[in-house]
Amino acid sequence: MLSTFLSQIANGLVLGSLIALIALGYTMVYGIITLINFAHGEIFMVGAYGGLATLTYLMPTFIAQRWYFALPVVLVGGALISVLVAVAMERFAYRPLRNAPRLAPLITALGVSVALQEAVRVFYPGATAAIPFPNLFIEGTWIIPIGDGVPIRYTGILLIVVSLVLAFGLERFIERTRMGRAMRATSQDRDVARLMGVDPDRIIVLTFAIGGALAGVAGVLYGSYLNNINIDMGFQNGIFAFTAAVLGGIGNIRGAVIGGLVIGLVKALGGQYLPGGTAYDYVWIFVVLIIVLVFRPQGFFGETERVRA
Amino acid sequence: MAFLSVRDLVVAYGAIQAVRGVSFDVEQGEIVSLIGSNGAGKTTTLRTVSGLLRPVSGEILLNGEPIQKLPAHQILSKGVAHSPEGRRLFARMSVEENLRLGAYTRKDEAGVLKDMQRVYDLFPVLGERRGNKAGLFSGGEQQMLAIGRALMSSPKLLMLDEPSMGLSPIMTQKIFDTVKELRDAGTTVLLVEQNALSALALSDKAYVIDLGRTTLSGTGRELLADPRVQEAYLGEGAST
Amino acid sequence: MTAVTEAPPASTPETAPPRHTGRLAGLLGALAPRARLLGIVGGVVAILGSQLPWATFVLNQGAYPELATLPFGFTGFRLHLVILGLATIVVAAVRVPAANRIVRNLGIGIVAVAVINGLYITVEGGGLGAITAADGAVAFGSVVALIGGVLAILGSAAGGVEPRPELDWNLPLWVEWLLLVVIFVLMLLVVAAALTSGGQGGVVNPYSGAVFLSFLGAAGGAFAGLNASGLLGYVATLSERHRVFSVIVLLIVALGLPLTSAGTEYWMTVASNIGVYAATAIGLNIVVGLAGLLDLGYVAFLGIGAFVAANLSGATASAVGIHLPFVLVMVISAVVAGIFGAIVGSPTLRVRGDYLAIVTLAFGEIFVRSAQNNIGGLTGGANAIPNIPAVAVGDFRFNESITIGSVQLPSGVMYYVLIVLLVAGVMLVFGNLKNSRLGRAWIAIREDEDAASAMGIRTGPIKILAFLLGATLAGLAGAFFAHKTGVVAYDSFRFLESVTLLSAVILGGMGTIPGAVLGASILFVLPEKLREFSDYRLLIFGLALVLIMRFRPQGIVADKHRRAELAEEPEDAAKEAPGPLPTRVEP
């Protein structure tokens, strides 16, 4: 009993770290331009395919066979593709709508989301179905010696560690550096940030780029953990990540991470213990989402009430 | 040649022209005020000079160089700082972070630290509470911080939009004294004020903006004495 | 400075803006005196181009339509070009009002036809040789036609494009009525021609997609030309003046579609599906277009209506196992969907804007997941609910064909009639709602909820009512859908369908009565006609959404009264509002 519970906790934490990594991008973009960037989930998906493409088409076998060479290269490859797509998306889809009424960018985001998914499906060889993705880390499972033993795959541990490290680094960046300060200033009052000499366009591009890089890393780690990827992975996990961002108080880095972990645990434990089993685990996440949005839209860590008109 | 010269400025929001012919000159080392009633186009003029808005027509010359097409951050690095109406501090950041943002474009760390100390000397209350969030300060203290933040870019021209808004008479006097000090220390100041009496008393030169146009100009003293100004703006101004 | 100086009265430049600005200014200025001639020459060149060969060799899949390798022909796209060219010549020569504007739009039509056909031949033929010279054959048709179109556009630009004239003639009543009838019948014929261009759907014609696109280009140019002349505006005024008459005629004309070339079982089915989505889109239009509440899970209401109807249809897979008459089923479906609408709408009491969009999305996902898992045995899960019996009146089943006298109507025609009546009814409901007290309250909420609330509008119940009514209409459509298709599966109600519905509303024009129908028609006809590009369908759909938001966010039919949500705001207007920080009380 206990070990079932603990292994579900472990599953939840792995999934939660993944969602947290994606949620960071949501929370940053929303913080800066108050846009729910629906297409962010697709950036995560594109990162996974970009990583796989790096591995399949660009890498000599010598490197590909050794994970400590391959992993960093694939991570960088995936992140790079995601950054490129995210920045292009900002430049060509969202920037022209900067002063448009609020529905326009949201609908544009839906369009970008559909287009990105389809672009991968049509143009990536074999992407019409799920594609196998190799394990890029140490094979096997670590049994945590508690009770009857709690299994967790090494790739899962990698996911948790990388997420926490990146989130921590991001928080330091935003709190401590000049660019981070400019980002916070832009999100609080864009016009006054301009008066301080901040070029908001650059900051917004930077925000999309950072969010894209994190999502790209998440995509590669997801593939490496689940060992296959498909074009639908972005939408679902994107919605979870958005839920996590709201849960943690949108615009709040630490909140997004905690929100992600909570969502991961809800899915894992809900699938185990709530009626309906794993078939309904998604439903519980959406129920959580609705409850949070209705009763505590500022999230658990939101500083101010943010009722967006 | 004037330090800042604005010629026939026209600015519109969509179809509505908020500014339809504003011209004025600011010489180095002067305090120049733009006075006029609410909605006359003063704030719009400042926002256009600092690059937040694009004019429909007209010219803005800084040392003879047209700047009306430059983005705001480039105008700032040419030495024009703008402290906006309503102060608009970064409320969730500390005093020090607000000042750091004021110096965002500067690369000389030593100079930045020196200027920060200068702001703390000018407004000791800011120095005492440099770690506190700006949103927790009183209106007068926030205005000090807003001026300090604008000074951090070590501007040649400081533009202040309604610095006395919402302040008590004592605090207003303190702010205006500071403005005078800054001018004496060599900073040129362009002041937008509804509080015409105090502004004119302080200014080397002033312009009246009415319905989006500059209608009168003269030294502060002359305008104070002008019957048209007295009737239109000082009736209320004198009582505050 | 010695004294107060009074500024001279400001000299706001009042002179008219220069006629030509931008990169082509010089060229256009030089051409201005010859604008008329250019238009005429453009038309002549376009006609000339239409009569030249268009392809240097026969394409792999057969001769391109209208025997493109041969000169001379007055069929298909060549006929369209001749008509457009002649119209250009006449308009440019006669100098009707707004001639330049008309010529410009006709020219765009010519360019579209030339480019679409030329591009297609180039791509299929494997290179530019296909439309220029290769193997001793020359085929400059597309290039020449393109030049003609460009000349016409240049000429119109040089002459200066006039504003669209407002026409209004006062004719005797019967003439106006006759005019309306003729116009609506013409519209029907054009629609039928568009549907069947490139062959009936499903019939193998490798080039049907290109033929259809070319037809669209030509029709679009002609339509834009008519619009530029002010004639369409006149027709709109006319139909507004005789509103009831127009609606009745339009309804009769729509019911006449089965009698045209598009009167086949295939098109009846497509048209019925369009009708289902149009009715649902009108419901969504209440929520999004009128009340300004973005709903991203809307298709769930269609699904709820469909599943309710499926369970009450007597289908063997249904869990309930009772069989009620269709009319009663429709009512029950609508009511159940309406109740769910109120439930989904209730968070609007607390949540606004994009957060509300996410809440509705979550409800939609919960519905799909539950349906997928066959919740309560009501949805059949992955097996769906198949074999739903057709609607029957007495012995006659709606999916059979009928013969009246010597005319045999295609099977499915009764469903078509039913859905046309249903859509008409739904449009009527929407139109009345929009112009009612309730409609004005919704619009007030859409424009500024706080102000509406301050004016005494009870925003909470009224917002929920929008969801309730919208969902009711979708539920009605769902009941029809279940019987028409015979199968209801959770797969038909996924997120993408909600996005498509939303796109239909936006594309057509939010908050307008014809908008949703127009949008739904376009979004469902295009994939049928462009099957050869079906792999790219969703990709194009996604990109189109982005482009529409960028260039025409108000949709095809713009709502006259509409200001906020999607209309362009004046530049920088939003930025001017100063947001002073909450300051504390003075010491």
C-alpha cells in the first residue's frame, strides 16, 4: 500500500517537474504581455522533434552512442529549435497585434498552435504517428529503499533535477540581473520601462526565447523519459502547464514550479485513488483548474488580485 | 540654437488631435514650464518628446538634431529623462531597484553608484529605506523617488510631469525647491504643471498651452503678471 | 525675452494629403493622365491572354481544364477571364462612378485567375517551362493575362481610387421586389456553380481543386467589382428595406438548391453538415459575438444534444432504450444542452476574459474525456452510438429520395429542407435577440462590463442566459446531427471542433446574423472542394486564423455597431491612460 502510494508520488513528481518547466514559459509570457500563449505547448512539442532531428540527422554515431555526449547536444538542439520557433512566433504573429483588443492575440495563439502541430505532422518524416525516442540517459530504474521499494527511472530523476536547477537559475536571473530587472519593469509598466531606456521589444523577445528554451529542454527530457513522442503531446501538457501557472499565481516563478508539482501529484494520485482510475486522471486536473480559476484566480502565490477584464 | 526646440507639433490619438500646434524652446540651464488647464495637451507633448508617442507632424530638435522618429530608449540615451504623470514607480520593487532601472542604459557602475548616493543625499528618506518596496511609500516620498529615478540616467534635460499632483503644500514646496537646486547644479528642467502659480514663480521661462496650442510665452514673472494668465489660470492656482 | 509674446495662430496644415505616396509615387504620378487608357489596355491584354495557350505540354494527369495547350476557348477560366476583361474595358471606357475602384477589383480578379492557373500548371508541370516555352511550344497565356491584370490595377491606382459610392434609387415597389428575387436567384446559381466547379464532389477530377480556386478568384474579383460600384450596398439597403420579403425569398431560394446542379446526395449531405455547424455557430455567436464571452469548449453542447438524441432514438446501443418522436427529442436535447450551458456559464459570475476562456476549455475537455470513457454508459465510448434510425414521418424516412411529378430529388433532400428551416429559425431567434433589450444588455456587457453593471444591468444572470440560450441552439443542432449522420462518437466534439466553430464566427463577422452561416459554409465547403490539398488543410486553417486576426479581425461581414473586441483601436489610445500607482494618504 505504502509503496504504491510512494511510487505514485514519484510519478507525480516526475510529471510535475516536466509541467513546471513548461509552466515557466506560460507564466513569463503572461507576466510580460498578459497573453495566454496557447501555442507554448507546441513549442514544447517542437523541441522534442527538434531534439530528435538533431540526434537522427546531425549526429555522428560515435557521439550518439554515448549519452554524456549525446544528451547535452540533443538538449541544445531541441532548445535551439524551440527558441527559433518561439521568437519567430512572437515576431510575426503576436507583435503586430500588440495594441489590438484582447481577443485577437488569443485567437491568433490558437491558430499558431494548430499550424505548428500540423507543420510538424506534415513535414517531419513519420510524424503522422508516434515516433520512438531513445533514452538519452542512464538506462534502468533506481529502487528507493523505502517499504517494499519505490521505483523511479533514472530519466525521471534527471527530469526532476534539471527542472529544479533551471527554475532556480531562472529565478536568480530575474531577481538579480539587469535584464531580469528590465523584464520585471516591463511586466509592471511597459511605458515607464521605455522611459527608463528599456526596449520592450527586446525584453519580450528575450522572454519568449527563455520560455522557448525551457520548453525545448522539457520536450527532449519528456521524449527521453517516455521513449516516444507524438504531435498531440504539446496541447495536453500545455494545458496542464497553464493550469500549473495559474495555480501558482501567474507571473510567479516559484509558484509555477509548485503548481506544476501539484498538478503532477493530482494526476498521479487521482488516477490511483479517485473513482474512474487513470481514465479520468485528466478530468481531475481540469476540475482543479476550474476550481482555482473560479475561487482563487490569483493562485496560491499571487501577490495581487488579477482579475483580467 | 536652443537646447530643445519643439516646432509645430501635432499629435493625434486616432482621429482626435490632442496637440495641434505646440512650439517652444528650452535653453540649457533653464527651468521652462508648460502650463495650461487639464486636457490642454501638456502631457501628450511630453510623451511625444520622450518618444512614447509619434507626432503626426512637426519637429523636435535636440541640439539641432531631429529626434521625433527615435524610439524612447534612444532619446533617453541622448540625455532626456522623463518622470511621468502620476509618478508610476515600479511598486513591487525596492527603492534601490527603481533607481537601478533609472540607470538601465548606463554601463559605468562607479558613476551609477555615485549618482545613487547623490539621490540619497538629495532625499535622505530614500536612503534610509532603500530596501523597501516603492509601493509602500507616501505620495511625497514616491515623487522624490520618481525624480531620483529620472536623475539616475544623469540627464541633460529632466522632464517632470505634474510633480506636485496630489501633494500637500509643504511637500510641493519641497519638490519645487529640489527642482531649483537641480537647475542650479546644471540640469535643464522642463516642467509640466497645473499648479500655475508655483510653477511660474519658479520658471525662467514658461509657455501657456491651450486646446493643444501654445498661445502665450514669456518669463515666469511676466506671465504671472499677465492679466490673461491671471484670469485663466491663477484664479484657482492662487487659492491653493 | 522682454514681454509676453502671443504665439501666432497655429498653422495646422489643412492641405489635402499628396495623392500618391510610397515607393510607386513617381510612377503613379506619371501614369495619372493615362489611367483610363491603362484600364482599357489591361482589359484587352487580359482577353488576349485568355486566348493564348496556357501550358506548353499536356500535364501528366491529362489535359488541364479548357484544353490549356491549345489557343482559343470560351469555357472555364478562359471564359471568366474574357468576362472580367470585357467588364474592365467597359467600366474604364464609360467612366461609371467609382470606375477606378471597380477596375482595381476586377484587375485583382484577373491577377488571381492568372496566378492560380499559372502557378498550378507550373507546379504540376515541373517548372516555369510549362507556362512559357518548352519543346518548341509557347504558352504565355498566364503571363499575358497577369500583365493585363497588373496594368488594370496600375491604371486604377494612378487614376486614384475613389470612395465607394452610396447608391439609393427609389423604384416602384414591385420593381424592387423583382430585383431582389432576381438577385437572390443569381446568388443561388453562383453558389451552385461554385460547389460543382471542377466536377461534382467525390467525382475524380485531379484538377478540381485548382479549377475551384480559379473560379473563386474570378467570382471574388467580379463580386468585389460589384461591391466597389456600390451595387451590393444598394442591394443590402434594399433587402434591409424589405426585410421580411427578403428573408422569405432567401429561404425559398435556399430550399431551391436541390433543384440546381448541386442537387446531389453528396452535396445534400455536405449542406446538412454545414447547417448543423451554422446553427451551432449562431449559438456561439450569442455567447462570443454579442456578450463578448470567449468560449473554447462550445462544441460540447452540440455533443450533449447529439448524445441525448442518440439515447432517445431507439438505437440498439442506447442505454435508455426508449424511442420518442423526433420533435420531442429535439426539445429534450435542447433543454438538456441548455442546462449544461447554464452550468458552464455560471463561472462567468466570478471569472472574466481569458481566464473564462480557459474555464470553458476545461469544461469542454472534461466532456470529451467523459464521453470517451462512456460515462454512465451513455456515450458508447470508443464504440460510439451507431445505427441511429433516420427521422421518419409515417412510412417516409428522411434519408430516402423523393420524386415529385417528373422531378426526382436526391436522397437526403428532406434533411436538407429540415436543416434549412432549422437554421432559418435559429437566425430568426438570433436576430430578435440581438435587437431586443436582452441583446442590448449583452452588447453593453461586451463593451464594458463594469459600466453595464453601473447602469443597472444585472450582468450575472444575463451572462448565464447567453450561455444557456447559445447552448440550447447547439443542442437543437445536435439532435439533428445525431439523426442525420446516424452515428454519434465523442471524437466529433474535440477541441479542434470548438476552434473551428469559433473561427466560423470570427471569419463570418462576430455578432452579425449572416456571419456565422457564411463562416461555417466557407470552413466546411473549402475542405470538400480542396481534397487534393487535404494534407495541408489544418495547416492552412491555422495560418489563416493568424492572418485573419492580423488583417481583417472584424470578419467578412463587419458588424456596424461593433466597437470593442476585435475592431482596430486607434493607435496608442490604450497607452495614454495613465495608471497611477495606488498611493497612500498624504502625511
